[in-house]
Amino acid sequence: MARMSLAARLTATFLVIMTVCFVLVGLLLYRAAEQRGHEQDDTNLVLSARHLRRLVAELDSLGELKAHQDRMVISVLGDTSNALRIVDDSGQALVDYNPSGFPLDVRAPVPADQRVVADNLRTWRGDDGVPIRGVAVTGQVRDGAHVTIVVARSLSDREAVLHRYGRDMALRLLAGMVAAIVLSHLLVRRALRPLRAMASDAAMITAQSLQTRLSAGGAPAELHALTDALNAMLDRLEGGFTRVWQFTVDLAHDLRTPIGNLRGTNEVALTRTRTAPEYQALLGSNIEECDRVSRTIENVLFLARADNPQFALQCVSLDVAVELERIAEYFEGIASERQVAIQTLGTAHLSADRDLFRRAVSNLLSNALRYTPPMETITLRTAAVDDMVVVAVENPGDGIPPEHREKLFDRFYRVDRSRSDSANSTGLGLSIVKSVMELHGGRVAVESEVQGVTRFVLWFPNRS
């Protein structure tokens, strides 16, 4: 089922709101008109009853009442909806004016000494179901005789007027709603024009035009935040595409070198017959190149897994000092060949993935061994600082220029002067260290002096 557009939804919402408001206003106006009409009718009936009672009180006898019948009728005469009946104590009608012929109720008349008010009015219905509103009062002539005066009005004409009024109001409300729907739809579409323009601009952005940014232009303030968020997303996408492109180029370069070496050495070996030792040396060289390719592939796969949000850490409680001693012992042979010493200082405990912790520290230590001059000492240091556990790898030697420090943790990045050692370095070691720290919710930093000590510092959250 097709989903409604935003313009249609807003129009439908306005329609519901306007319908409810129009209906409520119409009902209120109808009720007000109905109440005003009934109040006017009640006032006329009450005044007529009071006037007739005073007229009766001015007469000397009941016989005189018949003589003044026209005067009595004139007091209530307005239209055929009004009726008047005056009866004596025996129930004989002395005055009877009822053009419409609806029934009159003479029961429970208001006593002669009681003032007639609107609360005395009663409502009953005729044979045709039409409501009748009226009042019965007791009057007294001068000779002491009592009469019952009934003044009533049929509400049929009032009901007809209200019916026409309600019908006209409904038609006008319907016409107003139709006009409001059309106008609101046009206004909503006009208001959403910047959003449609933004969607059109976004549809034109491809992988080849990620540098394009959306413009808020004349869009309302509410869309500026959306535009800024989309542009920030495009910045991230462009940066991601650039990194992927650079990563692909660097990976191809790093794989091309060992593969080229393999092919070159094999082609040279095939130019003439070799001795067994020469073939053994060739195979040994090929194995070294294969190991280099294997390390590169392994590191790339690790980084790909680390970027997966579902990567799960196997955290255990670690004695950092013990772990650093084990790592130092593992590198002891390589350090001896380079005439470099390794020492560990400090104590601390933390909760971390043991394998990833060892890998991060080993990468830093391996990196330090390549750049530490002979007869120097590399220091593995740990300490608990506030709510963090710090692990530092320090080595003397030439420092890292400031312009390279921010890029050290980029994948395949190498300081230019170290390219010569690319056979032993894939350019991914520090990137792996950064990924390990991000997985643990920590961070890595580098401090280096031009002619002094280079220090890589790992900051682990202290959750032990």
C-alpha cells in the first residue's frame, strides 16, 4: 500500500483539526441561537400571562370578561402559533383563541398571589409531536370570581427556523472546509518546496560527487538543522571514501612489492640451472615474502573485524606488570640481537582482552625496537591514574617530527625515512593499536622529542 506524502498527511491533519473546530463552533452557534429564541419566547409568554392577569383584575365580573374578549386576544396576538384560553371554575371557556388547534394544558395554574416567572413555564407536545410551550395562571375579577388563564405557543415555527439555520450553517461550514482543504494543501506544498529541492539535490550526489553539499537556501529554520546534519554525514562519507581509496592504493602497493619480488627472483632463477644451495636460498627468500604478504592480510582482516560493531571482547582481569614481563621476555631475543635492553616498571590491574592487550603492546614494542639505537634501553611502564590505567612504551632515539604525529595511526602510513624497512613493517601496526584502544573505550597518544625519548601511551578505562 502506497504511503501518504508529507503534504497529504499535513493536509489531512489540518482537515481533522478544522473539521473538529468548525463542528464545535457550529454546534455552539446553533445552541446559542436556539437558547436565544427560547428565551425570547419564554419572555413573551411570561409578559403576556402577567398582562392578562392584570386585565382580568380590572374587570368587575365574568360577564364583562366576554365583552372584552378582543382586548384579551390582542394581548397575545402575534401569529397563529400563539393561543389563549380563559376558563371559569366550572371549566367553561370564556375566551378561546387557538388558530392552530393544538392542545392546551390548564393543569397546575400559578396561584393568583404568586408572581409569574419563566420557571413556571411548561412544555408539552401536540398530537403531531410538535413541542408546545406555555403557562397556566389563576386570575381574579373584582367580584371575587376566579378564572384560569392559559397562554401557550407552538414551537413549530421556531423549530423550522432552527432547522433552516442549521442547514444553512452546515452548507457554509462544508464550503469553508473545502476551501480550507484546497488552501491548506497549496500552502503546505509551497512550504515543503525547499524540502523537495533538497531531496532533488541529494539525489544528484553520487560517489563521484561527494564533495557536493546541500544548501538550506530559503528553507525554514526547522530544515537548517537537517541540512547541517546531512552535510556533516556527507563530510563523513567523503572522508570514509577517501580513506578507503587510500587504503586500497596502499594495500595494492604493499602487496605488489612482495609479489613482484617473488616473480622477479623466480624469473632470475629460471634463466639458468642453479645448484641446490641456490634453490634453497631462493625458496627461503620466497617464504620471507610469503610471510610478509601473510602478515599484511592478517592485519587487514583484523582491522576489518575490529570495525564490525558486533566485535566481542573477551575481557579478563589482568596483572599489567606480569603481562609486560611476558611481552618483554618474548622480545628478549630480538632485543639482544639489536643490543637493546628492555625493562618494566610499575604495577596496575585492569579488565581487558588479554590477546588484544598483548597485541597492542607488542606492536608498540616491535616499533620501538626498530628505532632504538644500540646500547639503549626500552622501558615498559604502567600505573593507575584516577579512573584510568596507563601503559607507556618509551624508547630513546631520533624523535618523530610533529607533522607526522597526527598521521602515525592512519593505515599504511609510514614516516618517509622508514620506507626502507617496509619489508618488516606493514604500516598497520599502529592502526591496530588504535583499533584495540577504541574497542576498549580508551585512547592512544604519542609524545616525542626531536632528539630524545619517544613515548607511546595507552589509556585504558579502569574497570578492574
